[in-house]
Amino acid sequence: MAVKAYLQVIMKVNPENREAAAKVFFDYRQPFLDTIPGALTKELLVRDEDVQVIHGFDSMEHAKAYLDSELFTQKVAPGLKPTWAADPDIRFYTVA
């Protein structure tokens, strides 16, 4: 199945917290792919200025629904929040 929508979460994470943020990504990557409806891909991008997680979905509906999922609200976001230097920037994209 092809990716039709992306969810991009851009986070300011200070260097001393990057290992903890990466751990959250790797701990929940497979559960995300196995249990979230429409989830197809999940990638971690690291730059000097930020850390980004790019999620690929089969539809925009599924991309938006993930932010209300138990996995995100009860595990991923609480695990990441202590690593944030600022609130994350959340963006959605449709594949043209």
C-alpha cells in the first residue's frame, strides 16, 4: 500500500536529551506500525537544530487520528515531553 499522507512532528531537543528522545522513537516504532490503523512508515530525522519524526499513513484521516490514539497520548507524547526544549511543531501533508 502506498503512503497517501504524512504526519511530521518537529521537536526542539537539546543535545543532552537526544538519546532519551531516540529511545522513545525506537521503543514505540514497531508498536506504531503493528497497531495504528493505516500506519505504513515511521522515520527519525536528526539535525543540529531539531529532531523530526515522519509518519507515513494510507490516508489523512488515519494520520490525524493517530494524535488521539492511546499509543500517542499515553505513551509516546508523555515519553517525549521531558526531552522537549519547546512545544513540538506538528504538520500534516497529503501526497500529490
